[in-house]
Amino acid sequence: MTFTVAILGRPNVGKSTLFNRLVGRKIALVDDQPGVTRDRREGSAQIGDLRFRVFDTAGLDDAKKETLEARMSAQAEMAVEEADLVFFVIDARAGITPIDRKFAEKIRKFGKPVRVVANKAEARMAEAGVLESYSLGFGEPLAVSAEHGEGMESLYDVIAPLAPKTEVVSEEEAEEAELTRPLRLAIIGQPNAGKSTLVNTMLGEERMLTGPEAGITRDAISTDWSFAGREIKLWDTAGIRRKSRVTGKIEKLAVSDALRAIRFADCVVVLIDASMEIERQDLALSDLVATEGRAVVLVLSKWDLVEDKQKVLAEVHSQLEDVLPEIRGVPVVTISAKQERGVDKMMKAVFEAVDRWSARITTSQLNRWLESAISKNPPPAPSGRRIKIRYATQASSRPPTFAVFGNQMAKMPESYKRYLMNTLRKDFDLAGVPIRFSLRGGKNPFDKDK
């Protein structure tokens, strides 16, 4: 079992900065405004030869039941329950505050090992705060500066006797691990489309904060999951609104985090609230995913609230033809997360989309197809000289990328390029998959007579 550390503390003491330092990437949102973190974020951390799991949390609070703050506090409590060690972070510059003492009493009740991490200890006035933290009763404080990477050796000394050492991995083992790594699946959509509710239904637990308030999720939260024997890294993301509607620094950071999750994903589920009027922005998100070269599955949520189901489906398919002609055949699935219906259908569509996205076509198959496509619709003749396409080969997959060689390729009109892409998509069952074409000049190296 992986050793787990939970990071707790009052707002704005640097919990997310410490989390980012431990995982080695800036994946948790950080801002001077307190209360940026809401969900508990999980990451794989490393200090030297130590590997462990780490949770970033919103902290503990005495908020009233049913409020957003209370649900945030519940997420922090769940993180502590799973942890083997708690890092209680304080701001050494500010010293111990009444809220710190209140949190200390709450953490003590869990009965977990706790060490005080006195953050921002690089400041001159921090020494007094470090000494004052002895009064919390958790032993010697660990003076660090998460922002500057100072004091990480003291965290190492605490974790080393408890966490397993990292094994040396060969290049061959690393390549094999990449081939067998979990499928990376991101859930995106506009605010309040039901993304976190869907993720909770998939996981079978209240892992993500949910509620009637729009925009609860801020970070792109990743969770390990398995479905039908397949390992999956699942991302819940912040709602993505039209650019002109995005206001405030936090929302901009959250949207940026969601876009980063798309770039790391293999497949992206675009979630649309079918109980509301479907906007062009909903479908435009699918175009955004295709532009990034990811596999796409369109999911209509809250289907139990839709009265005229056939009308809504017809409207979606019609709009897809207008908005996404370049990736025709995007799978459309209906679900009701609250009724726990449709997840199996959605995951079947996801697996099929990833298989098409990963497809490999042999050069001989491609060139037989190319000869047939050209005979049915010959290339145009700009300036009176016909474009001559000689051969094609698949350069890579994920997304399927093809190199097409011939003469005057720079003059090939977009309309004929789309014809080739749509014909290829139809003949090789690549429906809904973004396809890349690289047009190259030069002679056919396989033509020995020339």
C-alpha cells in the first residue's frame, strides 16, 4: 500500500504551494486569495528516492451543514482518514493564530501522526513563529519554504523511515510502463453541467464536491479508477464558459487548469446539461478537444429531466453537423448520473473512441484506399496543372496522423483535403476521431524507375 501524506492547515498558509513542490509540477491552483482550494487534490510525490501519495486539502472548518464550506471540510476529513501522516502547515511569519490552535485540536482527534510544517520560514521574522509552533504539541516543527524549495530534507527525514524507496527502472521497463499506463480520461463541460456528480457516480463515492452552486470545482482533480478491468486516470475539471464570460483571476486559472487536463488526456468526455437549452458553446468544446487532437465522446447529462428526448437528440446531431463537420460521427451518449444510468454506455463509447484514436493502418492499405479515392474524385488542377498525389503513409497515431506525398501539395485546396479526410474516416471506421494530414512534396522513394 502506498504511503500517504495529507496536507492540512488554515487558508493561505501555502498548502497548495507545498503540494506542487512535492509533486514536482504546478498542478494545484495557487493565489494570494484565501480559499482557492476546494476539492482534495491527489498527486504522486517524490523527495529524493522516496515516493508517496499526497493530498492537498481545503482545511477543516466548523461551517454549518449543507453549506459549501462544510462539504469542503468533509473532503479534508476524508483525506486525513486515508493518510498515514499529516503535515499541519502554518505560516511561520504570522506565528500561531487562534484558528491554527483550533485546527490542531481537530486534527489531534483523528489519532494520526502529525508534524507541524512551518512554511515561509525564509523570512527574517519567521523564527519566532517556528519556535511558537512547539506549543501545538506535535513535536519539533519542520521549517520550510515551499515556494523556494528550502527545508525539503527535513520532510525527507520524517518520511524516510515510513515510505518505500523508489526502485531503479530501466529504459525498457519505462517504455513498457508507458504502453500499459492507465487510460487518461477528462470530463469537461460548462459550469453546473453535472461533471462532479458524474465522477462521484463513476467512483461510487462522494469524492468530488457537488451542489447547486455553479463553479464549485476549480482545480482539475485526478483520481485513479478502474472499469471493466481497465485502469483509468480520471480528471474532473472546472466548468469552461465562453471566453468573454470568464471573469476574475481564479476562474481564469481554473479554466487554464481544465485546458491543461485536456492536453494530457487520451479521451475527453464533453458533458452537456440536456435539461437546459443546448448552446453552441457546448458543442464548441468538442471542437476545442478535437483541435488538441484528443478522442471525443459527447455525453448528454440529466437525461431523466428531458421530456422530448427525440427532439433534443435530433437537435444535437443537427448542430454537430454545423459545428463539427471535420470530426463527423462523434459518439453521443445519454446518461442520468443521479439515477446511476448510462455510465456503462458512456465507457463503452470511450473505449471504442480510444481504440479508433490509437488505430494503425498499414501503408499498403492506405495506398489502395488512396488510389480508389483519387479515381472517384481526381485532385484539382490549379493554374492548369493537375496536383499529382503519389502515395501516403501513417506517420503516427493518437491522433491518427498521415503524410501524403506528391507534386504541388502546397496548392491543394482545403475542400479536397477535407474530402480525403472524410473518405479516410468513413472507409477505415475513424468516426469522431480528429485526423491530421501532413502534405509533402518530393518524389516517391519506392518508385525505382524514376
